[in-house]
Amino acid sequence: MLEKEKSTIPSKIVNSIIYTLFMVLICIQGIFGLVSLIFTKMSVEQGSTWIIICICIGIIFTIFFCTATILEEIKKEK
């Protein structure tokens, strides 16, 4: 029983990372879409800047969520 629980912990963490990245990509597209709607006359440079900002927000969100998931799994293990 213990071996089975140990093998599911990495799979839970990997699933969490995959789902988080998927949601972050959706959020990035949503934020950029809203910014594009609000500022309809953005130049190419402004559009590129907003894409970079959205990607940074997504990366920060992913790091925090994955860290929280890993810590939760470690606490459950103890």
C-alpha cells in the first residue's frame, strides 16, 4: 500500500503542473485579449510589451501554484 501511495505523489505533482500551465496559457490569452480590446490602437511594440507582461504574470502564478501543491503533498506525506 505504501509503495502505491509513493508512486502517486509524483504523478499528482506532474498533473498539477500540467493543469496549471494549461490554465496559465488560457489566462495569458485572456489578459492579452482584454488589453487588445481596451487599447485598440496599440502599436506593435506596445502589443509585444503586453505579451511579455502577460507571460511574466503567468510564470509567477505557475511558480506559486506548483510550490503550494508540492508543499501540500509533502505535508500529507508526513
